[in-house]
Amino acid sequence: MKEQSSNVDSALLEKFYQVKSPQQVLEFVAASNLPKIISNWSYFISINDHAQFLRITNKLSEFTGLVNSVFNDNNDDLSNKLAILEYKQAFTDGYLDMLNNHTKIFMKCLNNRPNLINPILSLLTNVIEFPNYIIVNDVLNNFDFNSSFLTKLPSNSNKLVRIMLNYKLFYKKRFATHIKVNE
């Protein structure tokens, strides 16, 4: 592991890696820690510390998956769903920060880093699947789906197939919504 600079809050990262439940996710977000983690995520790729970047990416994927699981589990406690809704803006702001300010990270990983493709696709899928798909338009607006990197991705990736199908579905929904509004 490369030596970490003062740009990295190691204690916060360790706390982040310990998050295992929806309640811990909420506590972490309530403490305004998500933007700091995204900053660390960006920092590690900028210094080419792929091991740390991959570790954070995997955890962000797990973290976002925990949030989504609360809404997908009919047996989950209603109080967890309400708490996530209370912090919906904090989640949305964090996800939008990743999409609006760090799109190059996604592109770099999908274009050049085979070991990062599935973790990035998993993270991106979870961001897209955030309750009510409120981030979808931002994904569509920030990514160039005509880019050659999509055709270079491994065709045997289940995550890739799923995300490409999701994008096609979202494009259709977006186009259909656009037509209805303009008719």
C-alpha cells in the first residue's frame, strides 16, 4: 500500500469499511461523511493507488446496495425507509457529486482498467437504482453512450449486460416521456 497523504482521513476510511447495516449507513451519512469518502475515492485514483481505490469502490458499491436493499425488502422496518428518505438529499448530493464531478473516473475505469470494470459497474448500477431512479437522468446526461469504451468492455460480464439493458430501458423511458410531454 502506498503511503497516504494528509488528504486522507484514515480513521474515517476505517469507520467506512466497518459499515455493515442500513442503520450504520444512515449514521455515516448523517455525520456528513459521504462527501469525504467520495473525495478519498477520487484522490486514490488520481495518485494511481488502485488497491485503495478498488477497496473504496467495492465498499461504495456495498454501501449503496445497502441503501437500495432497504427499499427492495418488503420485510424491512418502515423506520429504516423513512430514515433514508430523511437523508435522501444527502444521498442524492453524494451520488450527483460522483456523476457530475467525477465522470472521468468512471470513464477511466471502464476504458482502461479491466480489474475495475465490474466494481465500477456495480457502483453505477446501485446509484442508478437509488429509490425511484431519481439519478437516472443525471447518468444519461453525464455519459456518452456512443463512446467506444462500451464496445470494448468484456462481453461475458453479467453486470455489463444488466447495465446495458438498464440503459436501453432508461433511454426508451426517457424518449417516451419526452414525446408525451411535447405532444
